[in-house]
Amino acid sequence: MSTSVTAKRRGRIGYFRPTQAALYAVLIVLVFAYISPFIIQIITSFKTEGDAANNPLALIPSPISLAAYAKLFAHSDFPLWIMNSVIVAVFVMAGRMVFDSMAGYALARLHYKGRNVVFAALIAIMAVPSVALLIPKFLVISQVLGIFNTYPGMILPFFADATGVFIMKNFFESIPVAVEESARVDGASTFRVYWSVVLPMATPALVTIGILSFQGAWNELQQMIASANKPALTVLSKGVASLVSGQLGSGTQYPLKLAAALMMTIPVAIVFFIFQKRIMNMSSGAVKE
């Protein structure tokens, strides 16, 4: 009996080995296809203009050159673009973490008339393409608020988003109500319960929203075009787009364009790798009753 079972197991192992090998081969090909453009981007940014044009897929620069980075920082407004992007991304991240969490707590815990209508409207907004709201946002920024060509005009439209509110609402609902009731028994107000008791438990959700907000604001292009046209307020997404269109001269300029794209990628990658272990875990902060 045991011999037959062992034979069956060996047969199954032998049967699945070719399948597993084929699966790993497919995964390796997919991984290579996914990361190869990024590898080519890094390598090409260290090539000369002629080498990049003649050997665009060569994996070894000949010779290695920093001319693209020198031109990027010395002969363009790239440092200004970085500063503007950092200002916008940091303020947007902070604003969304505050306002999304407040709105999410209100939808999860506060009982008032029309709460279901507000939540339904939130879901509906998530289904609307952002490009469809571009013209209304521009009219509000320029005609109603009068903050066109200012930092507030670039930041305020991003201070809250439906997706972030939805994430925070679901997380707050996973926290037992008993945690808040004990604080209210001690005399804490609703805001005090939210700020001192519930919000510290929502750190994974806040980190998730912070990363998504920073990345979204850092890479945003459409809204930045609609909210400002001053050269002094150009952000990285607009600046890199202008480089791609050939702002700094003629020729392919592959090293320059890819160097700019690489420098734009690094901050988001750093933020993600630093906080990746704290990205939302829906069971975090929950207390068993």
C-alpha cells in the first residue's frame, strides 16, 4: 500500500515538474519584458547622442557619458521643476491624508441624514474619468477662486479624492466600535476620538494613501497644464513632456530625455521602498472583542 502511494506521489512530482519549469520560463520572460525598458532607459541615459542614435539597444555605453545629466541640470530649468514637484506632491500628500481620513471617519462612524446619498455620490465620482472634470476644475480655479497660476491652484484640486475616502472608510469600519466607546466614556469628543484614538490605528491606510497621493501628484500632467502656465510654476511632468517635444535642441536627444525620465522616477521609487512594509493591512489595528 505504502509502495503504491509513494509511486503515485513520485508520478505526480514527475508530472508537474515540466509544467512548473514551463511556468517559471514564462514568468522569467514576462519579468524580462517588464524591466527591460527600464534597464535600457538607465543605460541610454549614460550614452552619447551618437551612440544612442546608432546603437539604441546596446547594453554597454561606448563611451560612458554624463553629458545628458550635465545638460539637464546646467542648461535647463530641471532643478526648478523638481522643487515645484516636491512642493506640490508634499502638500497634496499631507492634505489627502488629513481630509480623506476625516471624510472616511464621518462616513464610517457618524450617523446623519443623507449619509448613504453622500456615499453613493462618492462611488459615482470614482467612476468619472478625470479628464471629464478637467474643464470644470479649470473654470473653478480661474473664474471662481481666482487662483490660476499659483501654488494653491495646483494643490487644492488634489486635497481630497474619492478613492482615498473609500479606503479610509473601509479601514475605520474594520476597527471595533468598543474602542471608541471606551474613549467617549472618559469624556472624549468626537474629534478627540478620531484624532487621538482611531487615527493612530489607521497608520497602514494613511501610509497607503500617502504613497498613492505622492505618486499621483508627482506624475500628474493634465491638471498641471490646466492650473498654471507660468514657466516658474512648471513641474516635472510638464517639464519632461517639453523635453520629449525637443525643447532643448534638435536631434533625437535620447540620453537627455531618458535621463530626465529616470530622475523623475527615483523619488517615487524611494518613497515606495521606504514605506512598502507599512502599506495597508486591513487587519492592522483591529481589536478582538
